[in-house]
Amino acid sequence: MNVALPAIRAGYGAGAQEVQWVVNAYLLPLSALLLLGGAVGDHYGRRRLLVIGTSLFGIASLMCALAPSLPILLAARGAQGIGAALLLPSSLALLNAAYSGAERGWAVGIWAACGATMAAVAPLLGGWLIESVGWPAIFYINLPLAGGAIVLALRFVAESRESGQGRTDYPGALLATAGLGGVTYGLTLWSATRHFSSGAVVTLAIGAAMLCAFLFAENRRGRRAMMPLHLFQNLCFSGLNLLTFLLYGAFGAAMLLIPYVLISSGGYTPVQAGLALLPLPVLMTSASPKMGSLAARIGPRLPLTIGPIVVGAGLVLSWLIDEHSSYWAGAFPAIVVMALGMTIAVAPLTASVLGSVEERHVAMASGFNSAVARTGGLIATALLGEVLARSGTQLFAGFHVAMTISAIVSVLASVVALTLLPGLKMKKA
């Protein structure tokens, strides 16, 4: 999608705010409903939700490919987000149920590597499809992938659920969606001009009120809530999710802007922009499983402190990317260093979140942490409107400022690991 944004913008004649919503129409329901997706998977069966979510994602992808107008594309992107919210927490919860101890760390590392690899290979495949067929092809390709995933799940995955789980909290899901939607829309309006218009203030206020109502409703439901608030009494759980929000917000801004800048003002084709991101799958595929296993032995606090600092260094190196720089002197060093930092942090972070709660809350914790990661990307995207509206030299200038701010945010994630996660350990068998 990030590689396709310039083509989609040109195809529909869209503005900067509309381009932001091509991304955020997907991230909004994904962020808000991952909480509910994990709980529903607990209640009705995780494999069942995995299959249903993947089916919905495939159908919505077909709608995206056929969309005759931007509003229909945005609606279909929202449906994709709902499908992803159902399948993602169930996939990790199924894995967690199948392994324990050091094996779980290794398995989660493979899971993280697979996800990161496909997310990084996708721009390369997408760039080729955009140039060869057109941007709708990036959605058509999801149909055989979704079909294959469904067949594999039905053939090889055993059903898993937690009997007696009652967190099918639909009012909470509605309030969370409305709250995040209001905040995101308000920030999008602000980011386009860097001024708080009356519309931005009103939508931000409504969004904040809905989020407060969500917290109030969750508190009243207690242990039956979609997001049981008592879990935040655990300093490690709270710290890990704050770290996730900061790290994935910073990294998400980079993954949106780097290909966009390279294509829009750097003279790259979509295929070349996809190739530019190739160090990500190489590093993360080869090293993430080993990092998961290593963190199970030495503890995750050290990699969670070092990883975000390395990501921040890569973000600072993005200043080397300008209209005159070659790939090897510009984008390559920044992407390699960011990839190394994420490789160090991702598997220990995921395994630590699962190990910070009781077994009966694993699916919920998975869903919430994934929601936090996507919310970081959601907020980051909402804040980039003024940068996306630029072109040429001004686009690079805005890009460099955004990456510097992202580097600061990433270092703050390291500070969280250093100060809020004392004695953090991964759960043993």
C-alpha cells in the first residue's frame, strides 16, 4: 500500500488528507477492534476467527480492486481492517497455545520474522504489479493468498479457545472505534495546516470524550471488559505497551514516508522503491528467531533497550536521503540500521507481552499489544499530512524533520525499557 500511494493519489486525483485516509481507513478499525478480535477468538474459537477474518479480508480486497471511486475504496479498506482485527490476534494466540518456554520464544521469533518479511517483500511485489498491471493488482494478489491461508488453517491448525471467556464487549469496541476515529480525524485536519481549526478542535474533543467513556465503561465491566483495566496495575505490561506505541509509531512513520518520498521526489519507480526496502526481510528473516531464543535465555530488557536506540540511529541516517543521493549512500544505510534495530526488539517484545499476563489473558494481551502498535502507526500517519502535501525539495525537508522527531520518539521507547521494565523476564515452561 505504501508503494502504491502515489499511484492511487494520481488515479483518484486525491489530496494529502485523502491519501492519509487510504492508510488510516484500514488502521482505524484494525487498531480499535483488535481488542474485540482477541476476546471473540477466546470465546468462539481462535481458528474459527482466523478463517472468518481471512475470508473477510479477501472479500474486502476484491472490493478495493474494483472500487470505482475513492469513498468506496476507503469503505473497502475499512472492511479489510475489520478482517485483519479478527485474524491477527487469533494467529498469535494459536501459536502461543502450541508452544511454551524457550520453544515459544523461537516460535514467536519465526512468527515475527514471517510477518516482517512479508510486510517488507510486499513493496517489491507491489511495485512490480503497479508498473506491470496497475495499482488494483496489489489487492487482487490477496485473493489466492487468503485462500491458501484458509486451506492451511483448516488442514493443519487445531482449534483453541478459553472456555468461559466473556469479554465480547461490543459497547466497548464501539466507543474505542469512535474515540480513535475522532482523535485521528482531528489530528489529520490539524496536520494539513498545523493550525487547530474549529473542526479539528471539535472532533478531537469528541474523540477524547469517547475514549474517556470507553475507559469508564471498561472499568464498570471489570474482569468481563474487552480490556480489563486491572492488568495495567502490572508495571511490565503497561511499560511494554508504552514502548510498543512509541517504537511502532516511529517506525510506521518511516515505512510510510521513505517509499513515498523516493517515488514522489526521488525519481524511483515503484519497483525500485520496493527493492530499496529489501534489507528488512533479509535481516529480520535471518535473525528474529535467534533473537527470540536469545532473549528467552538472557532476558528481554537488554534487547528492548538497545533495539529502539538502533532504530533511532537509522532514522537519523535518513537525512542522507535527498534528491541527489544514490541508493547506497542514502536510503541503504538508514534502512539497514532501522532493520537491525527492529530485528533486535520485535521478537523479545512480542514474547514479553505474552509472558507478562496469565494464560487466560494471552489472546487479549496479544490483541491489545497489536492494537497499540497499529495505533502508533495510525497517529503517526495522521500527523504527516503537511509533509505529504509537499513536493520536490520541500518534501525532502519535511521528511527530514519528521524522521528526526521519529528518532527522538524511538529513543524514548528505549528509555521506557530502561526505566519501567526492571527485572523483566519471559515466561518459562
